Amino acid sequence: MKHVWNSPVLCCLLLRSISAAASVSQLADKPIAGDSVIYLDGRFTATYLKPGPIEGCAFINDTDYNHGETSEGSSPAANHSECCQLCAHRGGCAAGVFWENTCWFKSEADLSKPSHHPGAVACVLQHGPGELLTLKNAIVPGDILTDLENEGLIGDPWYEMNFKNTSLWGSGIWNYSTTMVLTDSDLTNIQNYLVTGSDVLLVFDGIKMGAKIFLNDHLLGMATDQFVRYNFSLGHAFANTNDEFFNLTAGSNTLVVSFDTEIDTEGRFMACTGGWDWAPYSTTAVPGYRTFSRGIWKSVYLVTIGGGGAAIEHVVPQIFYTGEYPAEPLLPRQHGDFKVDVIVKFYVP
């Protein structure tokens, strides 16, 4: 349950509460303020099933992908077999479409938009068995490209044409996992959600690109907007599931954020991510939109709320000048008054 209070009187006290919570964590970020805030930032383990070697193409007659999209480029080709070979040797190419002695290159994202095109032959790359790639020192907050570069697996993505070498991040599923420790008190707060109004919130301040959040292999929810803070009530999940409370235990529990390029974010991320007039356009995309890297780009933490308590989600000050419109810099004690409204948003279990 959420409550909104609009009160200038509460401003000082609430800001002090949030500042106190931040000082305890020794981080500059301002988290949701509850009874306690425990950060999960730091080292995560990132895994990715790397596609196996290219073994050829599947040829599909009368088929095009993302018809009319030509940004991936093209090359002359004598036949569909040559088109397959050209695609296999071109970074970011997932399929070639052979049409009138030309091979049109298509990205992984283009494959989600098939269309009927009489006479065209789609040459979709086929891979052998894949290999599991593991990064044990992935960092949160952070992103996939930075972790890959730190491991020495890719070069600087901004150097020359490195941004087109997308074999490790352009498609497929990356999983970021960590151990989430719950205390006996945390479990009690979760189990008493409906009785005493206690709770534990799992909070993601920022997840870039579509992702699913799993707790002990059970789906907790999804993230599809880079700019939204996602709060997951573990008490609500417990009260509304028959999956044995997600198998939560006092001690270690497994948290996984699974990034999947097939999740449609409807463009809810920074617009210049996939390129702009001052930057090259990327060859990677999610359905319908160009993008680049992915990652948990802001903090992750647990917020505990005792019985009958509440958490402060947001404090939004709005400052209005009530004097005449100034035509020059305001001088101390020689100007009109200011009106300050403070909107406070609470989470109440």
C-alpha cells in the first residue's frame, strides 16, 4: 500500500531519516528509508551460454527479416551459399537475405520480424554446441561490457570498430547472480506480512534493458524500464504464492537477474543508447529498438520494515519563488519569499 503526504513540516525530519540511512550504508546514494538497509552491491557472478562454432546456414525460401531495414549493410553475392559465407564472416550478422544477386545482412534483433518476400532466400546462421562463459568478478552497479573488458575478453568497445564485435553480448541470455542473506528476523517479518504489517523489500534502483528477477529459481518479477526503481515485497510474494515461500531460508538464498534480448522494453531506456548523430549506430537491439550494453546500473538492497511501520520511498521537494519575476540576480534579504512544498511517498505493508 502506498500513501502520499504533502507537508512542509515533515521535510526536515524525513530528510534527516534518509540521510541517516545513507550514512549507515556509507554510500552517497539515498535509498528507501526503513528500519534497516542492507546493500547487495559488489561482486556478482555473470554467466552466458556462448554460441558454438558456425556450422552453416538454414536456408528458408521466400523469407526476409525486418524488410526494408538496410542499416546492417549488404554485399554482392552470386548465390545463397555465398551469402551464407559472407554473413558468417561479418560481425553482428545473424542471417543474410539473398535477393537479386545481393546479400542483405540482418542482426539478431531483425530475426524477430520475419516477412514473406517471394524469391528471397534467408540464410540463417546455425551454431554447434555452445560453451558456458562465467565471469566471477562482475560488478554491481555496472554493465556487461565493462565486466567483459575488465576480464580481457573484449577490447575497448569505443575503439575503432570494436562496437560491432557483439558475439559475447549482442544476443542470448546473461545471468547475474549473487547470494542474498536473510536473518531469522527477516523471515519473521516476511511471514507476518498479513498479521503485523511487517515486510522485507528487495529493491533495484536501476536495471537497464529487459530482465527477469528470480529468487531461489522462482520468478519474482520483471524489469522493463531503465528509469524505474523496482521494489519487490517479499512478504506479498509469500502471502500470494503456494511455492513454499520461494524456499527462503535464514542464511544464503540465490538471487538472479536474467537479461534477455527478447524482452520488449518498448523503448523505455536512454534514447542515445544505440547511437545518435554523434555516435555510431550499434548492431545490437531489443525488439524494435537499437541498444548497446545491459546491466544492473544502480544499487540493489534489502529494506526491512517492522510491524506497524512504513518505508519512505521518495521525498520530492518543489520550490516556488513568490516574488516578482526577477530581471537580475537576487540579493540576500532583498527578494520575495519562497514557497517549499514537499511530497513524501510512503510504502505501508
